[in-house]
Amino acid sequence: MQEGTLARAKREDEKAQRAVLALVLFEHPDHRTIPDLARELNAAEDFMAGDAVERAIRDLVGVGLLRCERGRVLPTEAALHFDRLAL
């Protein structure tokens, strides 16, 4: 039972990461703050609580796809390059 719960939580975290990264890349070169992203994604995605957005941003920063600068969330060069490849 616990394994199913952990797998579901991982899928939800990955879904949140995809949504955050997609929005940040779509909005580039404009940039949003963490609260802006949380508001936009909470309005668009019923499942996503504010902490899910914050976790997604933290995890994406950790793997080098996003960076936070002066309160704004920006894609890294690696994320932009991957996006241009359109895989």
C-alpha cells in the first residue's frame, strides 16, 4: 500500500515539474515570481497546491533546469537548449 502511495506522489511531483517547466519556458523571455507561478498553475491545474509548485521549482533548480534570481524564476541555458531541440 505504501509503495503505491509513494509512486503516486512521485507521479504528481513529476506532473508539477512538467507544468512549471513548461510555463517558464513558454513565458521566456518574460519571467514570473514563485507566487505568480503558483497562482497561474493553481488556477489551471486543480491538483496543484502552492507547495507542489514550490517543490517543483526547488527540484528543477536542483537538477539545473531552473534558476532563481532576484525573486524571479528563469530557465537555464540547458533548459532552453533542450526546449529548442523539441524532443
